[in-house]
Amino acid sequence: MFDNRYLTELPANISELTQIETLMLSFCDLTSLPKSFANLTNLKVLHIGSNKFTEFPESICELHNLIELDLSFLSLTEIPKNFGNLQKLQKLDLENNTLQQIPTAVLELTELVELNMSSNELTSLPDAIHNLSKLTVLSLFYNKLTTLNTNICQLTQLKDLCLLSNTLQALPENISQLTQLEKLDIGGNELCKLPDSIVNLVNLNKLDVDKNKLRVLPEKIGNLSKLETLYLTKNLLTELPESICNITTLKTFSISHNKITQLPKNIGQLTELETFFSSQNKLTSLPDTIVNLKSLEDLYLAKNKLTTLPNLTELKNLERFEIEDNPLESISQENVEFLKTVNDVSGWDEIEKAMSN
């Protein structure tokens, strides 16, 4: 292992390290690799990201025992055809290059389990994406994808799919085939709706749809019975389906920066909820059942239209409470005394004004 951020070339005798299995050469100033680098045939893990290669280091294509390869932050514009020789490769990081498509050679690496092609210039996915049938993690955030090839839904082993910050306008209806999916990150796109079939992804524990254009949610979203994290911030939602209260596993729930006028009356069923973001909506009141959120630690309600508050005194685990920029007209003495015991309260001006009414 080399630990030299100013390493501009490798020593001539590096090819003698024929038994080495792991080599970390990221964040150096390397401009090339010697041809003799191909002699390191026992290498299994190679990290050479964040260097200054002027052309693709083709000697790595001879390292047939590689299992893990980091080629991130190299400004690569293409990948050679013989890259497909790395048939044992399971983890490939190509983040932050300038690739305009998933290279054909990459699509030949059928043992891949993790592929990161985030921060490239991908505009579409090839039909042959389904060749990578063993993928469990696929990261494609910060690209230029406008649509998803439906063949991506044949990657039925996927557990983690990240599509953040593209320009997607829709998800394929057959996304329901990704039944093993546990994390789906699709924030920062241009989605106006989610396919109804998304509710069949029953193994999801995280769904991030922040910063889209959603106006409604699927009525049966409550079928996502393993969901622990749900981000819906900065959309155009005006209401939430009642079924959302069936997701009793939720721990973090964010609906801030929408146009929601009321919360579902049964929100108190979310008894595992620890953090609830609901700032910058149009809430005029809160359902009394909110008192049942016994696990709640963080409650953010700033910049709504709340005039009163229900009894909060049973929220014994509450540590942070935001209520500023609400037109509070009244507040019970019990709530005032309780809020004095909460570590971090934002909105005392509003509370004190309500006390004097």
C-alpha cells in the first residue's frame, strides 16, 4: 500500500510484488501506469481514483483476478473493449468521469454486484443493462437521465437504486419487479407522480422522493409496510392518503415545503416515528392523535398556519420542537410548561404572544 499524495510515478520494481492482493493508489498524482503493472496478476482490490491519467491505464485490463476496482474522479471519456476481460469483477466505481453511456465492456461484467456511475453524463440506459443480473447496488445520481429503460426492472437482485438529481419525468410501471429493493433514491428529478405499482416494493425501508413535482401519492402507499424513512420534501402535495398511517415502521418522515392543509386523522398510528418534518405547509390544525407519537424526538412545524396546538404533554421523548412563523392565537398552560422541559424549542415569540391573548 502506498500512502503518498505526491506520488507521480510508480517505482520500477512494483512489478515484482506479484503476490500483492490489495493496492490503494487513490489521491496521488499519477499520470500513467507502467506496462509491467500487468504482472500483478494476484491483485484483487485496486483503487486508483483521483489521479491525473492522461489516457486510460490499459494494463489493468490484464488483472484478471480483480474483484474490486475504483476508477473514480479520472475524467475518463471512454473505456477500452478489453476492459471486459475483468470477468471476476464484483465492485466497480466509475463515479465522476465524463462517460456519456454505460460502456459495452462494463455490460459484459456479469459478476458485478455493485456499480457506481454517478456524476457522469449518461442520458439513457442501454437495453443490455439487464445483463448485469447480479447487481445489488446501482448508483446513477447526478447524470442526465430523462427516462429509464424498462430493462432496468429485470435487475431483480437490486437492493439499493440511486437515481438522485437526474431529469426523470416518470418511472416505469414494471418497477414493481424489483421486489428485493430496500433503498430507492429518486429525489431531485421531475416526477409528477409515482406509478401505482411502486406500492408492491414491500421490502423498501427508505424512499426518497424529495424535490420533485408530485401532486398526489398512490392511494395504497400504506402497503410499504417496512418503510422506515420517507422523504417527500419540496413537492406540490396538498394532501396525504390515509393509508400512509399504516406504515407503522416509519421513523423519519419529511413532508416539508409542500401545500398540505391537514394531516391524516390517524397519524397517531405512527408510533415508531422519531423525526417528523412538516414545516412550510398550510396546516391550520393538528389532529389530536398526534399525542400518540410517543417515540417522537423531533417535530418541525415552522411556517404553517397553525392557530392552536393539541395536547403535547405526552410526547415525553421530544427534544426539538419548531413552531415559529405560525399565527398562534392560544396555547394551554400545560403545553407551555411542557415545552419548557424540551431541550430545543424554536418559536418562543409566537408562544409568548399566544399566552397573552
